[in-house]
Amino acid sequence: MSDRCRSIDPDTETLTPRLRLPVAFATLVMALALAACQGAATTPAATSATPPAPEASAAPSAGGSSASPEARKLKVFGAFATAIEEPWDGVIHAALQAEKDAGRIDYQFTDSIGYSGDMERVLREVAEKDQPDVIFGDAFGNEEAVRRVAAEYPAIAFVFGSGGGPADPNFSVFDNWIHEPAYLAGVLAGGLTKSNVIGAVGGYPVPEVNRIVNAFTKGAQDVNPKVDVKVTFISSWFDPAAAKEAALAQVGAGADILFAERFGVIEAAVEKNVLAIGNMSDQKNLAPKNVVTSVTWNMDPTVKYVLDQVLAGAYTAQDLKDFSMVAKGGAALSEINKDVVGGVPQDLIDKVMAREAEIKAGTFRVDINEAQPAGSTVKGG
């Protein structure tokens, strides 16, 4: 029914607010108009003078919706190169799963996709068949494939961990900017070591890993200049056996504290009864007597921001770096575990907490150093 027909009020003497008529004449006109409106309601749609609704925009689908956040549940897919047990992808998965548990999104994922071309195939199949509003994942090792698919599906918001920049209109990037809590973990390790030898086992000597290991080393040597930090890269993002082997070799070389940048190191710490520092998520539960703290990454702020943007129709390609920093709650040092073997002195805890407060207040800056750690050992594949 047209707006004009909706303007007739049988309980008044008017057809519109601007036209007032005698009652009798108005009654006659009103009757004729109502009859015309009833006839119009049965007119085939093809004969209507009302123009057809415009087609949907080609912008990211979630960005074009006018539905309220309460009325619309987004469809989200996670594409992970490694198993979600690997902490890096596990952190992203945990944030998305939390949104699903809260009833805010429909969420499915595929993990262990690998690096041999399957990522592109999976993304295309999902984009074609499921047509999600948002796809989250990690592009490291699959950078070209992920960006190629994203460019071909501009109606989907792609949000990927990446060492590159965003790409209009729909490819946003993030990374784990956890160098600040890594520095704090280094302060703790430097104050706890008795041998003055600390080990760190990483995946690859790429900028994203180097800045974490370098910050850890800087923290340790700031509090204890005598500390020697042995660094080994295993040339894999997920090879627990290789990570454990590298960690055992570092213990054999005198290390009594291990920074588990990769999964598998904590198992070595338990076997040799030395202390370990977890990475990405709080890993205390893996070894309550050995894990003294963890350098944690929290994807909740990033995920929430993206979902809010998509629901509001305001999603744009951007670098989401700030949401993974301490200031926005995207990075933190987990609670220090006093119950580890040998305990943790309270004055050392106080020192770590004081430095953390300075970082949060902006009075202490942890420098970003992405150069390959000096003296590190790069292990062949």
C-alpha cells in the first residue's frame, strides 16, 4: 500500500495535514480513496509505479547491513595453517569460539591446512559455498594465496595475521605485538636464573619472532648483565618434537630457564625440571611446577572491534596492530606462578610489576628490534 493511502485517517476530517475539507465532501472523497487503495492492493506487482529496490552493495556483506547488532548474527569462518593446539592459531580460535559461545556469531573453522597450496583451495570453497561475512586466519606462509582470494571476493571481510599491510577494500591485517610482556618475562628470567644461561626456542628468524626474542633478551640483560641467552630456531611453526630437542640441547649447555616461543619446549622443561616461560596463551596448566609465567596475546579486542565494524556497516581494510598491544588489552604477562620449583622472590615480582606499570603509563618504552638475534643458531629444515 502506498504512503498516500496510509495517510487517510477515517476518524478525522482530513486527507493530509495540509488539506481540511467539509465533513460531507470529505466523507465522499474518503470512501472513493479507500476503494481505490483496496483496488491498488490487488494490482500485480509488475504494474506498480514503485521503483524496484536497489541491488546489494559489493562492499563486504556484513558492512552493508542495516540490522542492529542484536538482530543479526554474523557468519564467521576460521582458516588456520597449523593445528589449533599451536598457540598462535589457538589464540585466534579461542577469541572466535568465545564469541560463538556468547551467541554473537555462527563460527566454523578448518585447521592444519598447511603451506602446500591447500589454503587457497579451502578459502575458495568456503567463499563460494558458505559465503561467510568474515574470514579470520593466518596468512604467514600463505600470503600470496590469501590475498589473491580476498581480492576476488570483495563482499567478504578477510582479517588475517600478516607481515604485510592491508589491501582495499576488504583485507585487514593483525599480528601478535607482544614484545612488551616478552620484555617483562625477560626481567623475571634474568632475576631467577642461577646459571646465568637462558634458552629461547623460536620458529623462524622472521621479524615477528625476532622482536619477541630480542625484547625477552633485553629484559633479562637489563636486570642481569651477566645473562647469556641461547637462541635456536627450528625452521617450523609447529614441530613439538624439534622444539623439545632444541630445548634439551640448551639445557645441556647450561640453561636453567627456557622461553617457549614454540610448542614443545615446556615438555623439555618438565623432563629436566627447569623453569619455562610460555608464549601466546597462559600455559601454566601444562606444567604447574615449571611454568613461571607466560607472554600472552589476547585476540578478543581485535575480534570484537572487527565484528562491531562489520555489524555497523563500517568495515574497512586496516592495520589492526594497536588492538594487540598492552594499551588495549591485546598483550599481557600472565600471573606469576609462585609455586614453581625454587619459588619466586617477592622483590623480583615487585620489580616486574613496577616496570609493567611504567609500560602501561607510557613512561617506559620497549623498543622494537626485529633483527635476527645475535649469536642465534638457525637449524636447517
